Amino acid sequence: QVQLVESGGGLVQTGGSLRLPCAVSGRTLSNYGMGWFRQTPGKEREIVARITWSGGNTYYANSVKGRFTISRDNAKNTVYLQMNSLKPEDTAVYFCAARLLVTTTYNFWGQGTQVTVSS
């Protein structure tokens, strides 16, 4: 089992920055891939970025490429999403998620943190 706790959300102006930490607990974290997703009312949850726990390979959605950075600190068991040059369309609830590397399904989710970007 993996437990995930996000924090760091809030209200920020257009062009501002936020960093979202996701504290991860569980065993054998090197077997897991981590992802950040976001969801707005009436829309499906979409992936923002993902990273492998041990290998550091990353993926970004086109909408955030060049503005967001996903990283992990193995010593602190924490995954981060650094968000720069924020836009109003980035407003959403952001979720941290984990999946076993042998699967494509994210089975473990945090509770989410609200990010609001004002224009």
C-alpha cells in the first residue's frame, strides 16, 4: 500500500508560481511510478506530469510543457510539482497518484489540493 498526501495549493495571480509537494509513504517505492493529475468541475481528470521513482524519466502534458517541472526527493519520499508562469486555465484540483511500474493504472491517490489562478 502507498499513502499520498498533497499540500501547497492556494490562490496565485497569473504569471505566479506554486510548488506542490506530495508526501509518499509505503514500501518499495522504487517499484512505483508517480503522477500529478488535475481536474476541474465537469471535466475528466487529466494527467499533468509523471515520473518514475527510481529512474527519473518524465512526461509532461503539452499544456504545461516548459512551465511545470516534476521531481522527486528519494531521501524525503516526496514528489514535487513546480508550477511556473501559471495561467487561469491551470485552475483545478491537483492530485498526486502512484502506480506499480508493471501496470498502467494509477491505483493510489491523494486527497487533492486546490490551485486557483486569478486573472
